[in-house]
Amino acid sequence: MDNGEIYEYDDQRPWSPGSASGGGTSIHVTALDGIINVNSLFTLAVFVGLAWNPSGGTLASSDCTAGNQVAENVVSFHVFAFASFLFSSLVALCLKQAIRLVHPPGTPRAARVNRALLRAGILASAVGSVFGCGFLMLALVNVVQVKLGRLGCGGSASAGAIAPLVTLVPAAMLIYTAIVFYAFTR
């Protein structure tokens, strides 16, 4: 890893893995666009979740009904997810803007971009997205408990609904983290 190395950026020239000039910043801009788009979708999900009334009807028996703490956790985790996605999106937007300020579209000259700062910003944005996904998953686990009953209540409906959520989301976050780490080290 090169600490603070500056490299050329020219989005008129295609990037190749072996190129010494590293016109790969256009790839970084594309990755930042992807982060922003996905965060926008998740932020919409958070708003829909916050608009939903967690205390409305439940399918659980009265002895398995989730308490007020679980309903409060739904709201708290939605707010934490929103804050994480907003942080991630704002960092990604700032990075894109910084790249565009250094190299405005249509200018023929290549610009110099600090790779270490770019990597740190992308890493911070990725961490925000991962935390947002984790908080959103926790909010959904609590939504299931409100609707279907507490997890420790012996009912299989809650556990059956939560199992795919707590299996697939962490698996996807591990894959995402591995890819970001791989890109970070290249």
C-alpha cells in the first residue's frame, strides 16, 4: 500500500490493471455512485420503517407479546441505521465532489489525486454502510418480535422469520467487506 502516493486521473482513458498511471479513479467514482445509490434505497427503507407504527396489531399470543423496550429498539435501530447511511452517503458524495474539483469533466489534462485520502474516504463510507445494514437488520429483528412474538418464547414463527435475515445479511456484509478490503489493498 502506498501512503499518500499521488497518481494520475484521466476519465478519458480506459483503466487497465497494469497501467502505471492508474486512471482507476473513474472506477472509484463508479464505486462511490454505487454506494450512494444503495444507501439511498436503504434510507428509504428506514423512513418507511420509522413511519410504521410498531405498537399496532400483533399475531403473538398475549404471553409472547414483545414489550415496550422492543418497540423502542425498533425506532432506535432505525435512527442509528439512518445516521450510518447518511454518514456513508455524505462521505461518498464529498469524495466524488473532490475528484470532480480536481479534474472537472471535459478538461483534457490529467489531475493528481491523493490515493491514501481516497482510500480512507472509501473505507469510511463502506464502514458506514456496513453499520447501517447491521442496524437495519437489528431493527427488522425487533419488528418481527413485535409482530410474531418474542424470540425466546418458544414460538417458531419468529425464529423462522428471523433466520434468513440473520444469515443472509451478515453473509452479504462479509462479502462486501472482503471486496472493499481487496480494493483497499490494491
